[in-house]
Amino acid sequence: MNSSDLIEVLIQTEGKANEITFNDSLFLNLSSYQHYSKELDVIQFENCTFNGNIILSNLNFDLILFSFENCTFNGENVTLSNLHKIYDVKFSNCELINLTISSSEIENCEITNCSINNEFNLIGFKGDFCEIKRNENNRTKINSIKCNSPELEQLDIDTSIRINKIRIDEIKQLNLICPVDNLSISSSKFERITIEKNDDDKSDIAIENFNLRSPVFDGQIEIYDVKIKSLDFRNVHSSKGSIRLNEVKLDETTIIDTTINAFYWNQIEFQNPPYLIRSDFSGLKMTNVKWDRKKKLKLSYLDKKVKPFYGLLEKFYTKIGYGYDQIDISEIQYQRDTYRQLKAASIANHNQIEALDFYRNEMRLYWKEVRINGGISWQNRMLVFLNRWSSDFGQNWILPIMWLFVFHALWFSCLLSFGFWSNSKTGGEEFAEYFKLLNPTHDLPCYMSTGFDYLTDIIMRVSIAYFVYHIIRATRKFGKV
């Protein structure tokens, strides 16, 4: 059957072609048949078989319905292009290899219980609504979906069958309720993207790989109750838009060179440390976020060893022309700043407990940075060193207790060794004297009479007070409001 014969059949059947087999490819330019516009208000193909490719184009008269139902398409491609003034385009219970709808203005488009074995393309599609859905039979199966339609108001994808790839180049609104292996979004003009879990989906992972590559956007992205194996945001920027993650489990997380003014993490579980680098998290709001125990980031420089006297050795070897183990100080600074921003986000949410962990990691990286690059006076460098060594920046109360007894024993042994007091004392009396002098407000013992005696006593009092301060600081870390 050729194109002219098909039009005659459609006119005779009032637009309904039933149980027809098309053995050849069908290339139908409908602009040649505009004079039939008053005779046709629907075009329907039911129980038909198409053995070749199909191209239907340039339809520009009012149609209530353009549909394919229970049809089999054995050809490689089905293309609908330049279709206008159509209220509904429907594919129901059909088998296709590739389906493309391009440069068309259609009010509503529905794909129900269809199998598209390769790719479904929406290119330059203008309309209110496009829906890929399922009913109780749940036959909808699509390998790949590609949408580049900035004037498509809304695309809904709801199927419990896993889709291999969804690529959104441009769209206004996307509602995704299905498992998908690879989800890629590069749209910058979208208004809203919503991703939810399908209740019928029995698989553990809803999205295998989710890539967001939108340079600038002002819309909203909302993700609810899904598990994502790999989330990857790169070069994403938004001053007016927002990203909300709600009850999301993340296996691998990568956020690089990203700035989101309104970034919400609510009941997020990082199953592995996230990789967060060179990003602005000043707009981050966190609630009930589950990290690993030490709050470490992926590829953390906290685990990188810095050799003793690194800065001096690096300068010496550079001066004499030999290479030395170079450490990228900028990456350490970027990661330290990430910890600082996570600390600030925790404090803003009145979460002092997690803020302490982020503060400790921030200061540990700062100490590595100081050891590598210097950049501060030796007095301040000494303060950072003492804070790290004495109590792990106020986070460890055991360290100052240990150092208190060690250093007090050291100065007390000086008194014993140099005979500053009577050697006729018994061991029990020496033990008692050790603890007596442990009180920084103790009275000056009568056996101290020389300047060196007094100096030793002053050093003991100062060291005791210093370590007592760090003990109090560490034990009060949970008492801050």
C-alpha cells in the first residue's frame, strides 16, 4: 500500500486503519493532503504491522487524535516531524525500535505499555504534556530516552521497568518515577525536576549514575526517597535555583566546582565518604546527614603523611637543584575550606556535635598546610603545633591528661636528680610530694631556695595550668550552646 492508497483508506474509514500490513517503508508528507482536513478529525492505526521505516511529516490541520494501538513496527525508525494543531498523540501497546518526535506542536503525548527497544527522542517538541506511563499490565519498556525540547512544559516518566539511559538536554519540567541506569541532565532552562522512587521497584538502587552538567540554572531539583549509586555534579552554578535531597542514600558522591545558593540535604546517608572539592557550600542546609565516623571526605589529605621538617628540606633541595616530594598545597587548601564550610553549615543548623568533627579535620589540614608551606610566623606556628599535639585541637581529653603526668614527672625528676630537696625522703613521701606539686596553686616548698628552684617551680605551674586548660576545653566541647 502506498501513501495515496493509505489516505484513501483513512478517508473511507473516517481516519481509522485496522489490521493493515505495510510491507514497504512509509514516507507520508501530509502537507499534500490538507484538503482532507475537514473530513478527518482523527487518524488511528489499530492492530497494524509496519515492516519498513515510517516518516510522517508536515501535518498542519486540526486533529483530535493521532494514535497507534497494538501495532508492531519492524522497521528501524518511526519518525513524526512537523506535526501541528494536534491535541493528542498516543502510542499504546506497541513494539518499536526507535521513535522520534521532532519539531512538532502537540498538546499531549502519551506512550503507554510500549516497548521501545532502542531510543525514544523528543527533539524540538512543543506542548503541554508528554507522559510515558504504565497500567496494570506494566509492559512499558524503553532502553533510552533523549529530550531536547525547551518548550515542552512537562515530561512524566513512570515505569517500574529499568531504563538504561535518560538524557535531558532541555525541558521545562521533568517528573521521573522509575529505576534508571544512567541519568544525565544538562538543561539550564528547566523550572522543576522531580525524581522519586517507584513503589513497585524491588531493586535496591533506583539510579545507577546521575550526572548533572548544567553550567547555570534557576530552577528546582528535588529528589525523594531513592538510592543513587553514583551522583556526579560538576560545574553546576545557581544563584536563584535550588537542589533538595530528601531521604536519599548515596553510595559514591562527587561534587566539583559547584555553587548552589540553596542546597538542602535532609536525611542523607553517605554510604562512602563523598568527594567534595572546589565548591561553594555557603548555601548548604543540612539536617540528619549520616557521615562516616570520622567525617572524612574521599581522597582525604588527612591521611597524607608529611615528612618532618618538610618545608625546610623542600627549600634546601630546591636551592641545590634537586627535586623533592612535591605536595599540591592548593588541593589541601580547597579541602580544608570544604571542612570549614561544612562546619559553618552545621553551626547554622545548631549541630555543634558534627561541627566539632569538621573543625578538627579543618585544623588538621591547616597544620599540614603550615608544615608544607609555612605562611605564618613561627610563634603562631608553635601555637598550632601545641594545639594539635596537646589535645587534637580541643577534641581529645585523654592527651592532655597523659601529657600532664608525663611533663610533671619530668620536672619532678629534676628536683630529685639535682637534690633540690632532702634525699632522705622515703619513696612514699616522694610519691606524695609528686601529687602535692601537681596542684598549680601549691605553696612554695621550704627546700626551694635558689633561682633554679624557683624557675623549675614556675615551669611546673605553667605546664600544669596549660594542660588543665586543655583538659577543661576538651571535656567542655559538648557543653557549648
